[in-house]
Amino acid sequence: ILGVEKAASQQEIKKAYYKLALRLHPDKNPGDEEAKEKFQQLQKVISILGDKEKRAVYDQTGCVDDTDLAGDVVENLKSFFRTMYKKVTDADIEEFEANYRGSDSEKKDLIDLYRKFKGNMNKLFCSMLCSDPKLDSHRFKDMLDEAIAAGELKESKAYKKWAKKVSEMKPPTSPLRRKGKSNKQPESDLFAIISQRRNERKDRFDSMFSSLVSKYGGNAESEPTEDEFEAAKRKVESKKASNNSKRKRQ
């Protein structure tokens, strides 16, 4: 439609689009239904090819409609990406973590993030892979102190304050060993917890409703209708607004 090659750059695509858009625009072709239809088709084309992600999908599937990207097409895409990228399992993550913690790569990442956040360790921990403040603070402090002593890093005020707190804390016994994952709770325990939380929510509701009844009247034996509840809610909000207004005048 645009008259460009499949490997055309975004600039070439936009140039071809503008050229056709000027020629097919309805204002230049009044009453020409064919030109109008082609112009609408052109808008659809640029909405796909003008977007890098949509263009990539189009290049892989040849589809341009959201409705087209379903069924066999989606399954084909899933199969394609499965062959390109291996599925990551919990074992893969655990293996990566075991090899990463204490490695030169971890040290490099630590130093890079220290520079990026200027010694703000709270921000550093948010970005540092496989890190835990309780487990790694002393270990990271030793590595960073070594880099500072070697002149590789400058000690910032934020880091100095953090390091002082860490030095006053007891270090973990096995800093490179992650705590094992807790076993899943039995199904019966989960049901008990869910039931307990549901009862707690009901108790809070009953308490709030009793309070509304005592203030505005009504029958506490039965659950309020939605209209009654909303009316009581509006009364509470009105009273709060009135009290706030009085305070401001005072």
C-alpha cells in the first residue's frame, strides 16, 4: 500500500505515508468515495507500521487487526517464543542466585549502583539483584568499605550514616546462605485463616452498623438495605463536614 520495501526505515515509511495522505485526503477529493476508503485504509496502515511493537508483530504474523491476533496465530506466536526462549523454572532462579551471590558480577553491580544512587543504600537494595538488607548489609558494607579505602569510591554522607547503623547490628551467621522457602500451609489451615478474616470483617461491619444505629436510630437486628446504609453514610459525612466548618469559623 505504501509502496516501500519490508525492510524500510521508519523515516521512509513516514515519508511514503505523508505523500499518499496528501494525495488521498478527503478535502482534496470531495465526493470521491474510493479516495475516502483508501485514505481510511492508509490510517490503518500507519497505525501499524508507525508503531515499532505493532510492526514487529505484523512482520511475524502478517496480521493487522486485534481480532486477527487470536486462535492459531496466538498459539503460533507462543510456540515461536518457546523455541526462542527457554522457560525459566524455580530451579534456574535458585541456581542463578547461588552463583551470583558473592561473585565478581555481584560486586561490580554493587559498586555501579552505589555510584548511581550516591550511597543511598535503601535505593540500592531496591535495585540490587538477589539482595536482602537483613542478610547482606554487613557483607555489602565490607565490600564497599574496601572499595572506598582503595579510592575506587567516595564515601557519601548517606552511606556513612547507613554504615554506622549496620556496624551496630549483629551480623548474620551465614550471610551467603538464603533462608529456605517455608513449606506451604495445609489446605485446612488456609481455610481456617480465610474464615477467620471473613469473621473479622463481619465483626467490624457489625460494630460500625451498631454505632450508626445508636446515633441515627433504626433496627440493629437486621442488616441494613443498601439505601439505608447509604443514607446513614451521608448523615455521617454531613455531620463531619458541619463539624469541620464550625472549627474553621472558630
